[in-house]
Amino acid sequence: MTGSRKRVAALATIGYYIGRVITGVGLLMLVPITVALLYQEWNTVVDFLVGLAAALIVGYGLVHVCYRAPRKLAWVHGMVAASVSWLVAMAVAALPYWLSGHWGSYLDSMFDIMSGFTTTGLVLVQDLDHLANGLNMWRHLLTYVGGQGMVVLALSFLIREMAGAYTIYVGEGKDERLLPNVRHTAQAIWLVSIVYLVVGTFFQMLAGLWIGQHLDRAFFHGMWVFMGAWSTGGFAPQSSNIQYYHSLLYELVGAVIMIIGSFNFALHWAVWTGNRKEIYRNIEVVSFFVTATLTFAMVALGMSKTGLYSTPLIMLRKGWYQLISGHTTTGFSTIFARQFAKDWTPLALAGMIMAQLIGGSACSTAGGYKGLRVGIVFKALMDEIKKIVSPSSAVIVTKFHHVKDVVLEDRHVRSAALIIILYTVAWLGGTLVATYYGYPFLDAAFETASANGNVGLSIGITAPTMPNLLKVVYIMIMWAGRLEFMSVFAIIGFLVWEVRGR
Amino acid sequence: MREQLNPVRSWAGYVLGMVIEAAYVTVMIAVAALVAWAVMPR
């Protein structure tokens, strides 16, 4: 093939896979349509029918136009397909939001869609407490699907071609194979998620019934709060978030789900299929336990000085809950956003920022640096210290345990350190932009860590009145953080290559 | 990339897996409760 033909073929291949993913997103709208029909929300039904039509036209249109393209994807094309899919899906999925009138502009609608897809949880929706049930279903379904990954969804149900599958799977920020075949891996991820959906919704619904909700409301709130917790998303159906329920039981069920939801799917799969000891041997679990305890100690020490949380139980419900919500990158809250700014001390906020940046596990629904990388970098540091204190002839071999024992090599450290640096740079960049618009530095650092780590806790910056450029910056860092940067750089590389030639 | 082939796949195994995960989280909450108790001014 000539150079220009190759380029067209590559674009067509990327277009084909994007079309498949967008078709999948469109078909998902059948779920909120069903809920809206159930509650006779006719306006919402029409909004979603328009959205469904748009998604199918774009999705099937791309598949039809690109149908003859080769299915095999080069690495860069797989990564570009994954990252562009998320942007196109954002634009298409925002249509029902915008038509509903609950969002101030199309940008606000897209912000909330990206926040949902990336399991962040920051919101610009207005009058959330009077949102239609169909729209609430869509919000939470997006966050549930986004947690597992849209490509994982498409791989499980819509894409049968194996040649290109693995590259776009990795491009979406998941690089572990639970089973040798990538399609089976995607299906295993869905199996774990759907089993937990049933079990988690049941327990959350019981908690809802316990506090006096009607059966249908307890069911839908239970399912939505489960989706927000499991996907470490942080959306809840009421504007006061989990505080709305005023229930220790409701908070505890949600907390258990969000911690389990922040685990690596490889860990779930190992524990579920016989490798039970993995739960305390895995480097990520150990790393998470240590960093969660240390950052909570910072929050607890910071808050104990104020005397606001005067008993251990209140400290758990207000201090630990926000901390673990931030560390698992969920974003559920049991306090108002401005309480962080007005009541919390700088030490407590520093603990929160660190926890939000570290985040949950790799190959999970969570964001942030990830426990695996923090663990690897810590092991590498220990390794270096051992080398310094040992005789020069000594051979130091360091291992870490992740499903199996792995010898720590430079490539592990390099890859982990690189991603940590990229997250930190993006966080600093976002913080500077927010500071430029006049927000206090600590507030800006908190909110940007929340967006970058896909957390969703807010200190009050995220609001419909925030500057449009800051909304765009937060959309970009939510997207880049969720895809772990490499796929985003693949787009830049791809465009440069297309313009300059290779 | 790590490939993992686990021989045991059963619903009972999945349930036990979920119970183990919930038990881990319970331990974690208990440790957090200890920390909360330790920092309380006396």
C-alpha cells in the first residue's frame, strides 16, 4: 500500500472500532428509557429517543463507512481508538442531559458525562433533587459502565474481532489479563461487576428499607448508590449526596462496597477462583492499607485539634468516611463541600489531597497513581537503600507479589514512576489554572486532585458558574487521568506522524 | 502482561471470595476505628 492509502486504512480501522463503542453507548440508553417509561416521564423518554437516534446514526454510520477496513490494530491505533471513543461518547451521551434543561450549557452536560464515564463524580447539574428518574438512571449507569470501561463493554458484547481487541483494551487503562483470551478477560470483569451489582444493590436496598424508604425508591436508590460506590464514581441521586440518608448503616454498606470496588479485577478474580491468600499478600492491598491508615491518621490528627468530631464514631463517619471516599476515588460525602474549606484544618486537607492522588488499585474502577505503582516505587526505594548499605559485590534481588511473585525490574519502576510523574504534572497544571482564576491555592489543589484522581469530592470550586476554560481543563484531566495518559499521548503522536510523516 | 489460569471456578468459590473481601474491609474499618479512638483528646 502507498503511504496515503495506509493512512486512510488506519483511520478507517480506528473509525470502525469507535463506531462499535458509540453503538454500545447508544444501546445503553434503552435502560433509562425503560425507567422513564416506568415512571411515565414522557419528556425524558423523548430526550433519550433523540439521544439514541443520534448515537445509532453516528455509531452505525462509522461502522458502515469503515466496514471494509482491516480489523488488525497497531498499538498506536488501538490507543487512539480507545481515547477518541471516550471523547465521541461524551459528546453523544450528553444530548439527553442537555435536552432535559437541568444543565446550563452543552459544555456543562459534557462535563457531567465525562465525570460519570471516568467515575469522577464532580457535578454541574442544577436542581438535582428534582431530576427525572430516567436521567438519574442514565447518570449512574454511565458511571457503572465507565468503571468497567466502555471498551470492555464493547469487547464483551459487540466486538468479535480478536485482532484489534487487546490494543484498545490496554488503551483504556487496563493492562491485565485475568484469562489468556482478552474477550474472556472482559467477560470475567463483567461477571465480577454484575454479581456484585446484584449483591450490593440488595444490601443497599435493605439499608434503604431500614431507614423507611418505599420499596421502589429503596431499590432504585440502592442500585444507584451501589453503582456510585462500586464504580468509585460518587454520584448519588440527591444533591446532599450520602448525607441525605442520615444513616450509619447506609454509610457503612456504601463504604464496604466502595473499598471492594477499588480493588484490582485481577485480585477479585484470584480471590474468587481459589487464590484466597491474595487478599493479604497482594502488594496493592498492602499499599492501600498502609496509605489509607497513614492519611487517615493525618485527617484524624488534623481534625482532633478542632474538637468538631468529638467522639471516635463521629470521627469515623465524618473524617474517615471522606478520607476513604477520597482514597478509593469514589467521592461520596457526608459533609457539605464548603465544610472542607471552612472546618477542615490544613493537615487534614493535606491528608485528603495525598489520599486522592494515590487512589485505588490498577485495573480497577478507581483512579489516581494506583496502589500498585506506589508499592513498586516504595520497593524500588528500599532496593536502592539495600544496595547502598550492602557490599558492592552483593546481588540484591527484590520481589513484589501481585497475583504471583514478580522480580522487581527497572522497567517496572520506570513505568510506575513515569505515570506518577505525569499525574503529578497534570495535578500541578490544573491547580495553577484554578489559582489563575483566583481560587485559594489549597482549594485549587484539593479540587484538582479530585478531578485528576477521578475522585469527585468538591471543596466548592466545581459549580455551573466556574470559568468555562477551567471546566474544559477539568474535562481533559479527568479523561487523561482515567486513561492513564499514554492513550492521550498516542493521539498527539498519531497526529504529529500524520502531519509530518513517519 | 500477566496471564493467570485459575483452576477453581464455582459459585460457592465466588461467594467465599466475596466474604473474604468483606472480611478484609471489616479489619480495615476496625483499624481506622482504633486510630480514631487513639487521637481523641482525653
